Amino acid sequence: MSRVAVLGAGAWGTAIACALAPRHAVTLWARDAEQAGAIARARRNERYLPEITLPESLVVGADLGAALEDAALALASVPVAGLRELLGRLQAHQDAPALLLLCKGFEQRSGLLPHEIVAQVLGPEQRCGTLSGPSFALEVAQGLPCALTLASRDAAFARDAASLLHGGRMRVYHSTDLVGVEIGGAVKNVMAIAVGISDGLGLGQNARAALITRGLAEITRLGVGLGGAVQTFMGLAGAGDLILTATGDLSRNRRVGLELARGRRLEEILGALGHVAEGARSTAEVARKAAARGVEMPVTEAVHAVLEGRLRPREAVERLLSRDPKSE
């Protein structure tokens, strides 16, 4: 049994803390002391995961130092927008453990991937990796089976961290393609918005399958252009996560697309979600990176235009359908 700190008490942080608690000594850290106290008393995260009763062994608190003490691994489970602030807090702890990133997306304005933010704030010597793959928080918390990929440029760390997390009904593979795994996790959210728009417009399952397939082609083109390996995008962190996020009813990014197709404004949709939909934040950065590298990403461009209000959802679909034929 190892000590594990889960930093961030949103839905995914709470879920993975619940999944690991039967096998490890887990502390779930919440930035807000009032929130931590409410979760600890109720043994339930009423805001983000109200369906789940927390395991009795799971410790919940707002003292970061106590959460990190003697921890073999810290799991950063905050949105990309909150990662830099969390890393700033970790700087004050000299003996902070190796870090595993659970967030997916590009940082707005800087365009950095999560591991690049870590290198910038904590230095390139900080041991870190990313955990990604098809995994709805509710199902993980319920103990339903899932399979994930843990990637780090440090092969030994990737293997050891995967071994620590692997168990119960959670299967964890390890990889050294950190860039590919993070890009797969970031760009699939954009494609899920596209599929949600298509489904919301009632365009059928043929269109859905086509968008998922062409979306995977876009993810792969950009990912390889940024240094990822082709095989990564055919695996759990690529195709697997894309399929789940684009088709699953628990997907927040898919829900954004569905609501856009119904004519709702983006600000209204995001306000009603109560959770972060990373695709809405990352689309502009994905489009910028693609343009800078000359990578053709028509689905991404269409989603970007809809999110910025330059095209209505149906117009974006018509533009995609009117593209000239080409070889696959």
C-alpha cells in the first residue's frame, strides 16, 4: 500500500480517489477548506459527484502539506486553466512527490500542453507524467471497468506509476509518448463538440461515424506534426478517448455541441454545465497550432467558427459537406 495525494476535488479527482482508496492510503485535497469540510462530513461530493458515497478510508482535507507528506505520487486533477496555480503551490514544498497530470487540453494564450506547463513552473527535472484514456468519472467511481494510458518521457517512472495505479477494475498501460497522449486527450474534445453538433442537428449515425473517423485523422495529423507517434492515436489515448467522448451521454463536450445545435449561446451552455468542458477552451489553440504548422484540420476550423459565432452550426456542417473530393 502506498500513500497517494489526489489534488483537486472535482468529479475526476473524486472518482479516481474513490477507485484507488481500497488499495492505497489516499488523501483527496480540495483548495477550498469549506468544500473539503463539506465533503468530509457528508462523505459525498454533492457538487461534482453526488451519486457516489466516498470510501471510509479516503481522507479529505484542504491542507496541501499534509496531503503531500510521505506521498509516493501526487495526481493533479484540476482543469488546465487551474494547473499553473496548483504548481505554484507545489513550489513551496521541497519534498513534493512525482506528479501525474489528469487534465486534458492546451493552456489558453500560451498554447502549452500540461507537461510543458510543469516544466516551465517546476523545471524540466520534475518527474511527471500524464494519465489519459476513455474514462467517465462516474463509471470509474462506481468501480466499472476502464483502461487508461500513463505516459512519461521517463520510461521507468511510467512503468512504476502505472504499476502503482493498476488494479481492481482499472487497467493501466504505460507509454513514453507523452506528447502524443496529451494531444489525443486535448483534441478529442474538439471533435466531440463537432459530433454533438451533428447529432443535435439530427444528421444521423452515418454522419457521426464519418466525423469520428475524420476527426481521428485530424488528431493524428496534428499529433504527429507535434512529435507524437502514430500508434498512440490508434490506442486508448487517441481512438478510445475520442469514441467515448464523442458518443457517450456523460460527455460534457458532446453536450456543448448538442446545445449549440439547438441554438443556445456558448456562455449560457457553459454556465449551465457546472463542470469544465475543455474543448470549448482548447479549440482556438488547436486551430492556431494547426495553422502555424500547415496542418489541415477542417473539422476543427468548423468548430472554431461556431464557437466564435462566425458560423451557425448548420452552416458549419454545410461547409464541411461542400468540400472538394479527395483521396483518403
